[in-house]
Amino acid sequence: MAAPHFVVHNTDDTTGVVVVEGVEAGDELTGWVMETDGTVTVKARDPIPLGHKVSLGDIKKGDTIIKYGHDIGRAVADIPRGGHVHVDNVKTKRW
């Protein structure tokens, strides 16, 4: 496998973390799933900066967001597969 564009820790994760610079809308991205040593592909819907999250599937408003096997918040808007998952569409459940 060529170097991945994003990493996913667990098969239950709903997001992957981008590990390269320059991801633009329309780019075909390959992710490494660490738990299984497998790969997953998505087409970026948005520019996604290094270290930010990409949606692995369609996420509906109200859905729980899972990163690295942990609940990191709730979607406050629909996020399409390949969409940028960030503070504008995810909020903590703590407050």
C-alpha cells in the first residue's frame, strides 16, 4: 500500500484523521485501518487540512461521532461521506 491519506484506528470509527497536506475536494483518499491492517477509500467532498477528520460514511444530524474508538461528540448537521468533520458540524455532548 502507498502511504495513506488518513488513518482509522478501529473498525467502529466514523471518522479518519488526515495525515497529509493538500487534500482538496474531489481527491480520492485511501485510509489505513489500524485494527485490521486494511484500507478504506473515500472521495473528499471538501478541502481537509492535515490533522482534521474526514467522514467515512454519511453521518446524520444527531449521530455520535467516533474517532480512535471513542465518542468525541454529536453531529449538529448532516455530514456526507468524505466530508470535513470539524467544530462547525460536531459539538461535545458535555454541554
